[in-house]
Amino acid sequence: MTDYENLTVDHNDGVATVTLDSTAGRNSLTLEMADELIAVAAELGEDQETRCIVLTHEGQFFGSGADLSQLEGDDSDAARLRQLAGRAHEAVIQFQQTETPVVGAVNGIAAGIGFSLALMPDLLVLGEDTTLRFAYPGIGLTGDGGSTFFLPRLVGLRNAKEIVLRDEPIGPEKAVDLGLATEVVSSEEFDDHVADLAADLASGPTHALGTASRLLTESYERGLESHLAAETDAIAKAARTEDYERGLGAFFGEDDPEFVGY
């Protein structure tokens, strides 16, 4: 596994935990960190031993936004932001294309691109000290990192517009009520709960789970006929996996299946 400067990767029984720890303050996103997110997503996506990915953070901030210290406040900022957004978007695409369930674990502040990255995982667990905020309007910007893609899909268009236009902090309980997050866990139980959830997903038919999750996301972009064709291709591909053979054998037996993830 590659060594990174802005994140760490820990492996434990099929779970790869990616901890964001930017060299910039407040876990802000730099171009180097975006490149490392692309690399780690691609690497884990090709690793058959990785059956669940946890995306979490070191310190108080999951992410506070882009590293504004790199901006000059002049016309050159447009090119810098275009480059940073482009690399961040490639990272989002890489994570979305993995056939591995992704769990977000946030117990702190997620704002700007940090907010966007928190929306990306399949499941999002929040600690009781979490604050989510769109935050882009505060510096006159419009959003990136997939925030305007995932947000209406998670909470509906009307709620998404309220979150963006009012740009108010969102606490963990409200985030769950809106559909932004899956659940809230106390700070004392947070790490153990995330570990248990990831272990449970990693013990399942992870190829099937990851593919089904991608189908759900992609369903918004297709008509019924084309989506049914995608479902047909996916289920036929799944029927060629070891997990399918194990699951089918267990269905007609007495023991639970022992899935291997492929």
C-alpha cells in the first residue's frame, strides 16, 4: 500500500479505513490531498482484500473546505479552483466506481468540500459533535465535490435549495431527519460502532452490495428501459461470482453463507 502525506490507510479484516489528515490546517483540501484521494480510491478499488472502505478524519475537522491560503483573490483563482475541483471530482468518481461499500464516519465539522465528501459514501454515521454546513456562499462560491449532485438526491429538491440558500449549520439529529446521514452515535460509542458496521458489511457479498448501491445512484440518470438493461447486466455478472455460489449453496443448506467478496 502506498504511503500518503495527507491521509492514512489502515487494514483490518477486509476493512480499509482512510483517515483524512491534511498537511493544511483544519483538514482543508489541497491539490496534493485531492490527488492522494484519487490514488487511494483507485488502489482500494482494485484490491480484492478490501471489502469495505471507511472514510473518516483526524481531529476536529472532517474537512473545512479548500485550502484558501493557496488563493490570491484575483483572476488567477478561477484557474486554481478549476484545477482543484477537477481533481476532487475525479476522486469522487473513483470512489463511486468501486464495487465496495463505502461508509462515511464524521464526528466533527464538515463544511465546503468536506460537506461534499461527507455526502458521497453509501452510509454516513455521525457523532454527536458533528456539524455539517454547505458553506460555499460564505465566500461567494457555488459548490463542488458533488454536493449539488448528491444533495437533492438525498433530501429532495426543496430541502436541498433551503440548505444551499440559507447556508445554516446542520446538527447531527437534523441531518438524519433530512436524509443527509444514516444515524447518530454518541462520541463514546462512535469508533466501536463504525468498526462493527464496517465489519458487518465486509462479511457480506461486497461485490453485490457495491454494485447494487451504484445502480441506485445511477437510476436517476437513466430511463426505465436502459436501467433495466443495466440491472440485467449486473445480476448476470454477479451470478458468476464465488459469493453467488456460496449464497446459493447456503440457501439450500442449513448454514449461513461465508462470503468472500468476489
